[in-house]
Amino acid sequence: MKKFLILLIVFCFFGCKKYVVSFEQPTNMKLDNLKLEVFLDKEKMQDINLKATEALPTYETVGLSTSGEGKHLLQIKAKDTTFNFEVKYPEEKYIMVTAHLKNNGKIHVGILKQSYKYRVR
């Protein structure tokens, strides 16, 4: 039993591959309570509800498990529009997602991706 527990801990520590995704909470009040559906490789991972702030934007961070190294499809669905992004693991392991309102009133979702952690000050 002890060997099994050690093996399980080692597997989770070394075998679990994740994308770290930070969702920026908007400062535009029109985006308050906007629901974002997050899909990784066409599998629904999580729902995120944006909460608008009047001050500096805050971030909600989640970990999305991946099946392995290579290219993956990250999809963010906002209302009736789906935004598709190709991300590579482990080169683009840390992702920041930002939703904003365009001048024509449509929602746009953009991402930043990099191999090291973001420093938000």
C-alpha cells in the first residue's frame, strides 16, 4: 500500500501536464457576469463567469489538464461566438485570456501565451 501511494504521488507530480490559464476580469461593466465556456481539444473543461471591477483588473487562474505534448486546440465560447486558439505544450504553457468589447458592441477574446509564468503587478 505504501509503494502504491508513493507511485501515485510521483505520477501526479511528474505525469500531470497542465496549462495554466489566467482569465482577466474586465473593467468594462457591460461585460459583468459574462459566461465563458472553456474547451480543450473540443472537450468542455470549465465555465468562467467574468466579474467586472471598477479598479484594476483581477485574474482568475485555472489549470487545464492536457493529454500530452504537442499542439492542442483551446476554444473559448462567449455568447454565440467561439474563438479558436492553437497552443503548444510545453512551449506555451502559461496563457492569459482577455475579453473586451469592440466599438461595434461585439465581444472579442484574445490570448497571450508563453512558456514562463506571468508577473501581474
